[in-house]
Amino acid sequence: MANKPLKPCNHMRCPNLTREQYCEQHKSNTNAYDKHRGTAAQRGYNSKWRKARNTYLMKHPFCVECAKDGITNPATVVDHIVPHKGNQQLFWDSKNNWQSLCVTHHNRKTLTQDMGKW
């Protein structure tokens, strides 16, 4: 059986190549974060969330960050503006705490603003 090809580490700006998601240097940092935050289901991302998310995206179909640059780009993610950290009131506050984002803007926000706020 052949080995998987090397690919870049998923850690932002890491030049290391790996056959897994993260290189050895960043594997331990990510695992600690993932263990602390729990699974998606434990954080409330269940069928009720998926239904609310789909309804929100139908009403707000474009990325709000792309729109700031005059670009009309479909949104695929409903982002919590303020990380909810398990707070159900923040989690379900669609009027004040949700925004539609494309994957690129969501990932950028998560890496630069939300990581470490747990």
C-alpha cells in the first residue's frame, strides 16, 4: 500500500509538509483545542441548528464580508459574530449574533479572531 502524498500542514502559515491534517509541531496544539471545545453535537450543531442555519442562509444568501468589497459571493456558513462558548442565548441570537459568510471569510475570522477565546 502506498503512502499518502505529503501536503501542507493546516496550521496557518506553517511551511511543514505532512501526511496528516497537522504536522508534528502543530498536532499537539490542535488536539488540546479540539478536546476542550467538544464535538459539534456537544456544541449544539445538531438537526435543529441545521434547519435554522438553512433558513437563515435562504434569507441572507450572500457573504457580508465580500459585500463590503462590493462583491456578490454566496454565503455557505452562518457565523456567530461573538463566539457563544456554550451560551445558548448567544448561540440562538439570529438577529444580533449571526452573519452569513463564505468559507474563506469564515475560516479567516475563526483563525484570526476566535481561536484562543475558549
